[in-house]
Amino acid sequence: QERQQAETLFQQAKTTDAQSLLLGFTAVLADEGVDEAIRKQCAVLLRQLVTKGSEKDFAFAKLSPGHKQEMAAELLRRFELVKQPKLQSKVGDVIAKLAEAACEKDDQRGWLAPGQRGWPQLLPAVFRLADASGNANVALCESSIRLLKDIVPTYKDEVVQAQQMLGGVVQNALSHADAKIRCAAFVLVCELVGVLEKKAWAPLMSTANVLTQVLQQLCQANLQDELQECLQNYLEVASVEPDFFKQ
């Protein structure tokens, strides 16, 4: 019954006081004194609230432009500062969904500023954190590469324009000592090949042999979860873009 009451209050607050709800959940994410499980649940709810949808459910649309920008900046800060990898990943999920809403061409409700589509601070921040040559925090670097992978469909044009930075991220990650970072880079390359036009992903063909080596390394290290994820991505790319693996 308590759960039912909480759900009712949550649904009411989405409609009547979206601002307090969103800013409150964001504050809980930032509070190191709160149990990690509760903070993860907050991130899951935040992801729902920033996902573009019906008027009733899309709580983020009800914020003022100032509060939208404040929340976007705070989520980026939290992503960088959170110490627990699983929570960091959940915050990344929120950011990826918010990016979709902020960049939606046909629906201005999620835009951070009136008349201005996009989230200009996001891609530079993610590139910075995903570059293993400048980020010694392995967990944060891995989470950032995975976040970059998640926002590729939203930022296709910008990613293509930032080819030099992208190349640096991929190269530094694939040659990294940590297997989890190599795995994240593997998944990123597969996403790029699956989403971008051939002329945009053609420079990545030089990584095909390295990707095969990553699979062998994961197999030798007996990292089954990472190997399974990479193999699944490998097979998907081979089915949609078989040319990628042709030397």
C-alpha cells in the first residue's frame, strides 16, 4: 500500500510540481550520504522524466529554460564526480535521454533554451572524459566511451565533424591496458559503423584487425560478459556492413 501511495504522489507531482521533483531527484543523485540503491532508483526515475513523451509524463518540458540548463549542467557534473561505476552508468543513461529531447528537431519542449536546439556543452565534455590519454580514471573513461556510443545517433553530424577527436578517443582506448576500456571502444566503433554513412566510418576500417585482437584478448582473459557483448556487436556490424571487415 505504501508503494501504491508513493506511486500516486509521484504521478501527481509530475503534473503539479515537476520542478521540485526533477531538481529534488537530481540533488539526491549528488548526495554521497544517500544509499547507492536509492540514488540508482532516482536515476531510473529521472530517465523517465526527461524522456520525450506525452504532456503528462514529459516532466522536463515543464521546467523554465534556466532550470533546464541548471539540471543539464548538474547531470554532467554528477556524471564526472560519481565514484560508483554502476551509478555513473545510470546517470549516463539520463544524459543520453536528455540529449535526445534537447536535440529533437520536431519538438521544442525539451530544448534547453528558447529557439535553440541542442546541448552545446555535452559533446565536448564527453570527448574530454572519453579520451584515455587525458583521463586516468579508468571507470569514468569507460562510462564516458559508453555514453559517447549512446549519443552517436543523436549527434551524428557533430560526431562526423569531430573526426580528429573521435579518432583520438578510439585509438587511445583500443590500445589501453584495461580490458574494459578496450571493450567499450570496441562497442563504440561498432555503433559508429552501424549509424554513420560509409564515407564517415571508412577511416575506422583500419581498426578491424585491432577489434579481432580485442576479442582474442577478452577470450584469453576469460572476461565472458565483455566477450559476449563484443561478439554480439561484431555480428550485428558484420550483417549490416560486411565491407567493414574486408581488408
